Amino acid sequence: MARVAFYAPMKPPDHPTPSGDREMARNLMSAISAPGDQVDLISRLRVHDKTGDAALQQSKRAAADDEAARLIAEMPADTAIWVTYHNYYKAPDLLGPQVCAARDIPYVQVESTRASSRLSGPWHAFARAAHQACDAARIIFYQTENDRIALQRDLNDCQRLVRLDPFLPLSHVPAAANCTGAMVAVGMMRYGDKLASYRVLADALDLLTGAWHLNIAGDGPARDEVEALFAPFGDRVTFLGQLDQSTLRSVYSRSSVLVWPGVNEAYGMIYLEAQAAGLPVAAQDRPGVRDVLSPADYPTVDLGARGLADYLQKLLNDPDYRRKLGRAAQTYVTDNHLIQNATTQFWSAVRPLIEDRV
């Protein structure tokens, strides 16, 4: 069994603020440790610049240098490999390459991105650091085809790209929903891409015919704007607020369809969660999103709200079709996106790196 140093520069897995990043990091630690290997959260140092602040970037680099020096001296001697989750231009890994070079252990990344367009502008120093960290990695695990394309472009001779499918921390799926009841949408109420998805959703609802009801799970700083978008629909839309995972699973079990456009989603854990519950999904065919959806004829982005509404209308009008797609979605998640699949993909690639050092 191996000892693994795990690091997430943007936000540690035990950070108190819920987020998709935090959840995925926690899931990764569980997947890596599943065979009995030890995973140490090696540092909680946050290296994140949301606004492009050169002074902040400089101070983060200084803090990282101090932390790297500490880890080089204090990291357990039997640490066999370092894994960094989500190295990118706003949150580069300033620790892993330094520590791994000094301690002569393999360096691995999961879900990293290269943003050449950011090598100039306010994030140029952090973008360059993210690129350098990518260059140092022996293996980069990618989770979407879109990420693979960008990483392949700058791949160096000493590293491999390996697929690691997005996954749920489940060993099996729950009993399938019967696909009756209201539709459900799940999304944090943040400005930017999330609010853009809510706008597409509201426009699509306005084009539906017949009786329907939508429950919305989520909360956040843009809640007032979101509520204003759906105010014209009156009591046909219910806001459930932010739900914990247990309550959300209960909502899925009594829903008919998950509907979420997916504007600029990296991939979207909600799609996996809903499909695991046996729900069909109404989403736009977008990069990243398509990597976690059971095969179906999803509307393209250029069809806009009209395309999403037409697809959703077809699901609402035909209960048998909903259940058929829901069963297919559940099978798809079982075959491709549960924790045991991720564990196998990870260790099949990483174990040889460790064994080569022995």
C-alpha cells in the first residue's frame, strides 16, 4: 500500500463553504484510498486569486515558498506520490513541483487546465505557474474531452494524459425514480454562468404548453435576480433553497426530469446525481456536459431556449419515454461513473510510477 500526498490549491476538501470543487476533492481522496492506500491532506494553503491582483499573487507565492520548505523538511518519509487536484490559472499549484523535485517523488495532477490566453494580462504570473506545474506532472488525469484537447496541445515527452471519468462517491445506485411528479432544477444562484443557465431555463419554460411544475434547489447571492426571472410563472415554480445531499436525493426520487441548460459547466455533478436516481435529463449539448450524459438527442446550443423547450416538452408529454431514458441513464452511470471505476482508472496508471521507484 502507498502513502499519497493530496493537495487542492483552490480550496481544501474540508473547507466549510460547500462547492463542487470541495466535493470533487473529497471524492477523489475517497477513491484513491479505497484499496487501503493512505491519503494525507498534505497542506491547506489556499493559492487563489479571483480578481487578477498582482500583489495578492506575489504574497501567495511567498507563502507557498515557506510552505514548500516546511513540507520538504517535514513530509513523511514514506510518502510515495503527490496528487494535486485542479491546477489552473487562478489557483496554480505552487507547492507540488517544488516538493516533489526536492523529495524525488512522482508528481501527478487531476483535472488541470492550460489557459494560454491568460499568459498575458492580470493573471499572467499565475497562468505561467500553472503551465509550469503541468509541465512537471508525470501523469495528468483529464475528466472531459474538452480538457484533453487543450492538454494534448502542450503535452511534453515525459508525461501521459489519462482519462479519469467524473464519478459519484457511490458503490451502487439507489432504487430508480418512477419519473412522475414535478421537474427539478439544481444550481447555485451565482452571477455569471449559473445565472445565465437560469435565464435559458426561464425562457424555455415560457415556451412550454400544458400543465407543469418546477422545483428549484439552490441558493446564493443572485437569488433575487433568479426569483425575478421565474416570478411570471407564479405558483408553478417552487424554490426549495439549498439542500443537503440526503434531501436532494429524496427530491430526485420523486421528480420527473432534471432540467438544467449547463452554461459553461465543467461537467456538472448534478447530472450524475440525477441520472443515478433514474431521472432523464434535459440539458443543452455542451462541451463538458456531454461527457457525463447518457447518450440521447440533446438540443444543441444554437437552438437556444426553443430547442431546450422542445426536448423538455417531449419528455413531459410521454411518461414511458421518460422512464426509458431514466433507466438508460441509471445504467450509464453504473457502468461509467461510480467510485470503483475512478479507483481502477487512477491506480492502473499511478501504481507503476510508484513501483518503478522501488
